[in-house]
Amino acid sequence: MMKPSMLRSLHSAVSRRSSHLARRGYATEPVPERKVAILGAAGGIGQPLSLLIKLNPLVSSLSLYDIGGTPGVAADVSHINTRSEVVGYQGEDQLRKALEGADVVIIPAGVPRKPGMTRDDLFNINAGIVKSLAAAIAKYSPHALVNIISNPVNSTIPIAAEVFKKAGTYDEKRLFGVTTLDVVRAKTFYAGKANVPVAEVNVPVVGGHAGITILPLFSQATPQANLDDDVIQALTKRTQDGGTEVVEAKAGKGSATLSMAYAGAYFADACLKGLNGVPDVVEPSFVQSNVTELPFFASKVRLGKNGVEEVFGLGALSDYEKQGLENLKAELKSSIEKGIKFANQNVHVILNRVDQTVFVYDPELVIQFRRMYDVPGNISLVMELARRMVQDKGHPLLFETFLVISKRFSGAFRHMLWEVDALSDTNMVLLSETALRSPVKDN
Ligand SMILES: NC(=O)c1ccc[n+]([C@@H]2O[C@H](COP(=O)([O-])OP(=O)(O)OC[C@H]3O[C@@H](n4cnc5c(N)ncnc54)[C@H](O)[C@@H]3O)[C@@H](O)[C@H]2O)c1
């Protein structure tokens, strides 16, 4: 059994400064009511994240949303004797309730990496998920601070920004890419090499959240340690490859979930403190930025009552860091542009509903699914769906195209139907004649 002291330290890991606030800062006033919604709450990150947010005394209402599995997670977590009331919401028709009144929305929804994949390989699936969830946020909780964990963060933040812009709700102060895990890793790895207590370590991490776009600034690390250049280079590389280290160790069973849940809970706690008026809450995050010529960039951000109060510059960089900064710009720029392009494409993810099922016709997407998942096909299911769809729509062209895709890529469909189940009609776009006529590419 876990000792009471262990439980206490787990609790304090995410709420050290919060409980301090609850006890001292608000000794005479109540801690404000705050609702946090987690979208993707039943997943590998979502579950431990739900647990950690439940331990946060700044939260009064915890809303757990996923396409499935949330009643169980919510029932489980709700038995913990901490402040927040927990409600589980499952399926798209409950998304509105899950979001309404949220002060902070955390999104770990999406598929994680498998060995050999880059974060960008997740783009086609996660981009659609983030796009549809962002559209729902714009409708139901437009004033929430949005913390996006879903990868590739370098693209999903620009996607959400575009969706919010189109909906007329964009406020750059309220949109954050969660890069905290890079900071958590940099601190841990640095403490090990510098032989200093990890709890005292601070390391800014700037740039983006993928490979070389992750740029830890060890020259600014505190407590200072005179580490050799080759040690700094190895630390930089390990921080950049930290995610891959976990993906490979998990050998096909996903990416970082526990350390990510910690990082996500830590960053959400910083956002809540900012909202509550705690001064000097500064954490790195991937936000709209003027720090470089790139429109989005991770650097230290001061969090306040409106979200981002100040985006800090880079400070003095070593020559190695200056070079790293130049090296990351092209990749980060292209990931940002890819996100913007995706969000503005009219015909990219093409959806229709049959029996509450939403599925995707976009040929590129089908190919991506096929590459990533080797799931046995179920042609009869696909055919049945196609038949009903034709009945629904009476569109012969649609039927033809659907058959072409299903014949070539039927192996991908079962998983795909499940996977994109949550894509909503909020991002439904009409199947244009052009898209229908374009040949299905094989690879
Ligand atoms: N920012 C980071 O540092 C970081 C670190 C690790 C992982 N990640 C990313 O976080 C994401 C989640 O990873 P995971 O390991 O928890 O994956 P997972 O597959 O275990 O869980 C994802 C959850 O999202 C849910 N989901 C899918 N579509 C949804 C939708 N439209 N609405 C609501 N929920 C939906 C799934 O049902 C599932 O429960 C991945 O994109 C991963 O790459 C980011």
C-alpha cells in the first residue's frame, strides 16, 4: 500500500504552489471556481492527467470528455476526496456540456507515435481531430485558455488559431502549445549531468516541439554549471530525442503518457494561477510570437488573468544555440504553414454521417491510415455503409468513388472508422466534384 507520505508528495508535485495559494494567498477570500475540461481524457495521457488535475485544489469542476471510456474514468477519479466535482462526457453530442463554462481546456486527444514515426507522421489524423475540437471550443467555450498537447504541436496550434480566426473568436493570449515536457526533460537531464538538485534547476526551452525544433538553452540553465561543449551537445540531443527514447522503449505501445500527464498538469496549474492573479507565473509555451520572424514560437511566457501577459525574448544565446536557432527555423516554418494550409483547405477531410458514424474520404488520409495501421479489412461493413450513404444522398458519383477507395484501401477502413469517429459535422465539408474525380493515389 502507498504510504501517506508518498501520497502527499504526489499531491504536492502538481499543487505545491497552488495549495500555498489556497492556504495563504486567499486566506480571506475563497479560491475562485474554475472548470477544467480535458478532451481525450480516456487516453494514455488523458487518464493520468485527469488524476493529477483532480489533485489540484485550484480546480472546482473537472470535465472529462472522450469519444469513449470517460464514464469509467470519471467514476474512478471522482471518488478521490479532493475539491473538484468530476463529470464524464462521452461522444460528440455531449461535447457542448463538457466545454461550457470551461476556464481551461486541455487537449491530449489524438493518436500517439509508434517506433519509426515522427510527430509529423501523426498530422493527418490529429490535425482533423484538433480542427473539429477547436471548432467546438469556438462555439461552446470561446473564452477558455486552450492547452494543446496533441502532436504535431508545431502544426496543431496554427490549425486551432485558424479555426478560431474563422469563427471570430481568436485571441492569441488564450492559445498554448504545451511544450512543458521538453522543459521537464531538460531539467531532469541537466540536473543529472551538472550534479545539482533537480528541484532547483531551471532551463528555458524555446523553438517548437519536434526534433531539432526543440532548443533547450543550457547556457541559461540555473544553477550554473560549467559543462563541456560535448556534454551540452549530448544534453541538447537527448532533450530533442526524449520523446523518441520513450516511444522506442514502449516498443509500439505509444509515446510518453505519464511524464506528459505531469507536464500537462503542471502547465495547466500555471494557467490557473495566472487566471487567479498570482504574480510572476512564467513558463515556456508555443504561442503566437514576435520573438523571431516565425508567427508561432515557444519561449518563456508570463501567464496572467487574460492568459499570455508577456512573451519573453530569447536572452543571450551561446554560439551553439544561435546555430540551433537558425537550423530549426525552416522546419518549424514549414510545419506552421502546413497547419495553416490544412485549416484553410475546403476539401481535405471529407465527412459524412451514416448511423452516427463519420468517415473520411480524403485519399491522402486513407493512405496515411494504411501506412500506420495494419488492421484486417471489413469490406462488407464498408459496402453496407456505402449503400446507406447512397440511399441518403442519392449521389452516384459518390458511390463510385467510395468503391474505388474501399477496394484499394479496405484494410484501413475498420480502424479508420473507429479512429475518426469523433470528427464532427463541425468540420464537415462538402464533397466537391473535383475531389471526387481526382484519382486515388497508391503508395
Ligand atoms: N506535447 C507533448 O509533449 C506530447 C507528449 C506525448 C504525447 N503527445 C501527443 O498526445 C496525443 C495523445 O497521446 P496518448 O498517448 O494519450 O494517445 P492515446 O491513443 O492513448 O489517447 C488518445 C485519446 O484521444 C481520444 N480521442 C481521439 N479522437 C478524439 C476526439 N475527436 N475527441 C476526443 N477524444 C478523442 C481517444 O479515444 C483516446 O482516448 C498524441 O497526439 C501524442 O502524440 C504530446
